[in-house]
Amino acid sequence: MKTELYYYDVFPKVVRAGAPTAITLRPLGLHAAFSDKVHLTVSPLQERAYPQDDTPRGVRSYDLTPDADGCLRFTHRFDGEQEHYLLFAGRDNTPCCLSVYSVNDDLAGLIPLMGDLHLHSIRSDGRQDPATVAALLRQQGYDFIALTDHGNFSGSLECIDAYKDAPVEMCLMTGEEVHLPDCHLHCIHVGGRYSINAMVDTVFAQMERKNPGVTARFPKAWTKMEGSDFPGTMTESEFRRRIEAYAKTLEPIPDGIPRYVYAGFCWICDQIRAAGGLAIFPHPYWIHDSAEDARAFHGDERLTWYLFEKQPFDAFEVLGGENYYEQNGFQTVHYYEARAKGLNFPVVGSSDSHSAVNNRNAFIAKTLCFAKGNSTPDILEAIRAGRSVAVDAISAEYRLVGEFRLVKYACFLMDNYFPLHQAACVEQGRAMQEYYCGDRGEGLKLLQVLNGRIERMWRKYFSF
């Protein structure tokens, strides 16, 4: 976190462009107290002077006197959608720079939320149980998660159930990684009412063959949310006939595109949407063992291009859980090439983490979305509408992938809001752990005390 955020609080941080807004600068300690007079300059970051052209700028300066509470206050109209530097000298004349961001009307009123839509627990091949994963990620500042265990819905429902009587201020969504017979392309299902894996009767048996003993760890055979319209289970032979029939409706499928795999992926995406969920196309450039005991990308490049063109999915996992360049690097370049060809689709970032403890891959990719609220419907709507950015946190210097306009806004938030947000979430995550696997009563008291903290931060820092 940059030094100025330890010394000063500025609020609101995000304002409506073109609207006069009252800004407060609060010193955080006597060492940061303002002198009797402070000269402050507001400098729009996207505007600069070109002397030969006499270019006008929106720079404005204020001579301010601290109020009785030690704060500086001024009202300014922040024009355009951009970052504005607040430049002033600190108590020891050290140059200081805080920031405010102004957004246009369509982003005004939306909340920036950070989350992970691809995670694993002990309900498949992960290391921690679902509720513990949620508590650990809350400590890292995550607003929402979806447990997406291989072949089953159980982990996500268990996670939701664990905290159903506690105020956690974290959106816990349903999810699963869908693996149906010979549909070799994985598909991430987030937010639906029932399991797509459970629609084929052999899926759990396949899980047991791949991970002996895993199904014995299931607390109950959860396949759906209570009261959902789960359509029932079919046999594997019936499923194969259904995919073959479905493939005929997709004709003509070009030569070189695996007919059954493509049709199966499209059918799965349709079923996810029928369940009210979001269908995510993950990690085409993940290098893994193929059926021939060889190594290959998860998705053939011709198939990936064809999926980009047809877009049966709702969002593309442009950043995933591997550290080697081929996965996220190739996926990012491929995404931008697709955009250059006029193909546009929402993007997300996910860790595909199998452990949230001492694991280099645990937090290396995230999704930042701009939503109306922190609920499953609001988050899914934001992503479907393209209001999301993928965050690459593999190295100390983060990288962002997405629409340029949103990337610029996200960059500001990564530097000026989310460090404070994460610090506020740490105690909630620890209280979740206490509630789930410690003193339940003490954990509940802590969560009740902390409840509403993040919502108050939203009201403080986002002026709409």
C-alpha cells in the first residue's frame, strides 16, 4: 500500500463526472497533521499542457485552512472520466499525492467487487474444506467466491450452508466444474440453482475412479439448492444420444472442429443458463495430459477460435491458475486478437486454486466487477454485461486485462481502494474461521460487530 494511504484518508474517492463534489482529506495521526495553510492542486491525469498549442487544462489550485477537526475540505467539479491527482506538501514539506476518480453516469452507483470464480475444495481435489476456503479468501479481501469442485455442486452448497446463520458480508455462490462423458472441454458453472454434473448418472463414479475415496468425503449428495427445478438424472447412453442429436442442430460444424466435444460444450452452456447460472470457458492454454498420454493444450487452437466466434459461453477465463507464460500470456494475446477482429465477450480471472495455504497459485488471478450490489444476481448481471476486468497477480506488480476504459478505472482502484478494503476484510475472515472451526459463539459475536463495515466503506468512498 502506498505511503500516502497510511498518512491520509481522502473521501469520497470515486465521484460522478461533472458534478461538484465535496472532498475531505483527513490526516491519520499527528505526524500527518496539516499546517495552518495548505496549497492543494487538482491535476487531471489525462490532461496536460502543450505550450506551442496553448492547450487548455482543468488544473485548479486551492489555498485551504484545516477545519477544527484537522481535516481539509473543498468542493470541486471533476470533469471527464479519469483520475485526478491531489497534490500538496505534507507537514515536513514532503510532496504528497492522493487521487480521486470521476466516472460517467453508467458506472456511477456501481460497486467494485473482487472475487474468484474457480476454486476447489476437499469435495474434489482441493486441500481445505469449503467453509475454510471462504474464510481464508475473505482475509485476502475477496467479496465473492464460487467453489467449483470437479464434477459436483456439493462444495459450494456446503460453503453456503456453513455461514447461513452468520452475517459475513461475502457473497458465497453456487458452482462446479462441469465434466460430462467425453466432453473434454471443461466448463465452469457459477450461480445456478442445480448441478449440471448431476444430470448424468455416471459422473460420481468417474470422480471416484480419478480420485479414489473422494466421494466418501461428501457429507451428503447435494445436487441442487432447496426448492430448485432440477430436471433429473439421465443415463450416460441417453446423454450421448442427446449430444449427438444436439450436434445436428449446430450444423454445419467445420472440418477440424471436434463435433462431439464442441456440441457437448455448447449443450453444457445451455444447461447452465437454464439453471440460471453463468457459463465460463476456462484455461484453453492450460498444458495437461491428453488422452494419448501426451502433453497438449486443453483446447485445440482451432476449436478455441471457433468458440470465440460462436460464443456459446457467457464469459472467458482469460487469466487462470498457472504460473507459466503459455497459459495466461497466450490467453491474453488471443483475447485481444479476437477483439481486434470485432469479437467481444466478457472476461474473468480466476485462480483455479486447490489450496489457499502456502500455495503460490492461491491468489494469482481474480475478477474485478462493477455491480449494483454484492449478490449472485448482481454479480452475474455485471459480468454478462461486460463490466468486469481480470486481475493478474502472479508477480508483485499486478496486470489487468479487459476493456481499456474499465482497466483504467480498475488500476485506480487497485492502488487507492482495494488495499484499504482488504485491510478491513482481514478481521471478518478471521471471525469467519472462529465461527466455523473455533468458538462458534465468539465468532458470531465478532461477525455481528463487524457486520456492515464494508457497506459503510462503499458509502464513504463512492459518492453517487
